Amino acid sequence: MGSCVERTWSSGETPTPEARSVKSRPNVDTSRGLALTCLFISLSCHGQVKYVVELARALAATAGVHRVDLLTRQISCPDVDWTYGEPVEMLERLSSGDDDGDESGGGGAYIVRLPCGPRDQYIPKEELWPHIPEFVDRALSHVTNVARALGEQLQPPPSDAPATALAAPVWPYVIHGHYADAAEVAANLASALNVPMVMTGHSLGRNKLEQLLKLGRMHGPEIQGTYKIARRIEAEETGLDTAEMVVTSTKQEIEEQWGLYDGFDLMVERKLRVRQRRGVSSLGRYMPRMAVIPPGMDFSFVDTQDTADGDGADLQMLIDPVKAKKALPPIWSEILRFFTNPHKPMILALSRPDPKKNITTLLKAYGESRKLRELANLTLILGNRDDIDDMAGGGGTVLTAVLKLIDRYDLYGQVAYPKHHKQTDVPHIYRLAAKTKVVQNLKSPHPVFPSTMPKI
């Protein structure tokens, strides 16, 4: 279940109602600021998890930010990695602070895992809705304990204060909820603590419902039973009612996706923003401000190669053990071993094994086109797996369908589907595709965070 609540705290008193407006927020001591990010992570590898973790690290490394917490559900079962059962995990250490985690008041960025529902089993995100109140209660307890610990650490009582005097808690500065379930968690926490809330939808329920109905493969009751879509939309509407700002990746998301919601009207939002800038009363109307922040790129792990290392050489020279000037990246060997003719152009699809990524549609199109099969090989990079039967969520279903389609169309020697790859392998995968004169690899009609390359 991809839910996350992100908060930035400042030292000082609990924000007043007047401070709920981002632009009218009173001055704070940013040298003691605290950022808290609460993340309800989906174990089905939803894309937003990576972005929120990167956001937490970046916030923790920002001047004026003392602490960032990512809150997620704690899971201790053999179906997932053992780290999901660890109560606290450090992501980034504050250079000038101690490295104590959890509720000790230490600075830096942390993943804090809270019990929510059965701790010994993975629960799909569609089934986690009944456990949201429990998560809110535990998150509120964690926030309160951290606020008190930070108060004692950052602003202890004056020396002449009575011995029984307590330090003022350092309350959150802002909450940021990612995805629908996190939006509901964020809205509840923001209301309880009276602090501003920011929201990022990543994937929206009304848009998903519209697309599923257009496809015609599922009807309303079936969609509701499978995706609990009405409950998801309700949570998104709750987030809209509470959030001061909604972060989107494109203008299309604002106009064509958020525009479907009762809590948002583009024209009204623009008019209210103008009235706010002019200092004119909004007559009691409220609507969150929409901010477009396109996704960026992290080049820190990219191993650049100069032309002297053969970047300008053709593929045959690079993979020829006699002519090659340096060893091939291991992922190249993992991919090329599938192909009867590795010199053909490559169609590349890189994504998690999720039904909405249209992997099976791509594979059917490839299998049914003799001309395409003669022209190019197909490479499918679909996450990591050891045993398909052990994959959580719908990943195993997608991989099983892929293997059946490869067998149906007899695509052996033409389709690569390696079991493992690392983050650092991705640049090498794209470089290999470029060397083969990649033809096309766009799959999803609405990629919010596209993981594939454009046509080359």
C-alpha cells in the first residue's frame, strides 16, 4: 500500500490557525527546523517509494532541516525482506547531530516502521484501509514523543526555571502525504496537530476508474471489488479538503486528473490565488494550490565512459572478446545470452511487473508481428525475482503471463527477461540498447514517472 505522510517541523510552539496558510506562516527559527516524512510504503514496489526516500535524504541534507522521518508499516514475515521488520533504519545522518534514532530526538533522516494490522503478514494496499486509524494513532504517538525529545534537546528550559519545568515540544512544520492512503493519514495528523499539509497523488483513483471503464474489461462492481476504488477516491477527496498545496508532475495531471474531483476546480483555484495575492477576501472559499514539479534525475550512480573506452564503437566490436578493450558490464552478458542474434536492434521495456505497465500488450504486439520479430529483439527488465511463485502482489501474475506468451508465440532466442539487475545496471542497459539502435520502447499511455527511453 503506497501511503506516506511527510512532515517538516520547526522548533517552537504548535502552529496557530493563522499559520495554516503557507504564505502567511509566521517566521520560525530555521536553524532548528525539523522535517518529518511519514511513509506508508507499498511492498508491491510502487514507484513513489523511491522518490520519497530520495526526498527524505535530500531534506535531511538541507540547511535548516534537523530531522526527517519516513513512517511505514512494520512487517515481520518470510515473504518480505527482513529489513521491513526493523523498527528504525537510518537513511541520512545529520552532520552536526547525534545518530540516535526513533524517539530520541536525533537529527537526520530515518525510516520508522510502525505496527499496523497483522505484523506477520503482507497485506495488499487494497486491504489496508481498515487499519488506517490504527496507523494514525501510532503515528500520532510517535510524533508526540519525538516532539518532546527534540524540545529537550534543542530548546531546554532556562537555567532559572523550576526543576519541574518541561521544555516546549518541537512540533511538525508541515506534513506531506503521498498516495491516497497516506493523504488520509496526513489529513488526520495535520488536523490533530494543527499543522499545514501537502499532498502528492502519484496515481489517482478517479483517473484509474475512468481508464478501466474505457477499456471495457471490467465493470463498476468488479472494479470496486478488486481495487476498493470508492474508498481510495474518498481518501483523495479528504486529502484535497485538508491540503494547502498539491504537488503534481505535469499540467495534464492538474487539468485532466485532479479536475475530476469534487474538491478541486481549476478556474476557482486560479481566482482564489489571485484574490490571495491581492489581499482580497476569498469569502470563505478554500482550495489547495497546485504546484507542478517535474521529476528529476539522479546521476550520482552513473558511470560515465569516454570515447577512448569504446563508447563510439559498434556493438560487434564491444562484445567480441578479441576486439573488446575492456570487460563487458555483467548485465550485458545477462541480456545477450537470451538472443540468437544479439546484433539486431532492441526494443527495451524497463518497469516493475505491474499489469498497468502494459507489458503483456507489448509482448502480444511483438509476437503477432512477423516483420517486427525479424527486425528486432525484445528486452524486458521487470524488477528482480528469485522464484515467480514467491513474488508479492501482482508481479508473479504478470511474469507468468509473460512466460506463457513467449511460449505461445515461440519467441525463444528473441526475448530477454533477466531475473536480476541493480540500480547501477540501468545506465548500462540503456547504453546497450543505444548500441543496438533501439527502435521503440514506450508502453504506458500515461507514464507519471516514465522509466523508459524515448525513440532513438
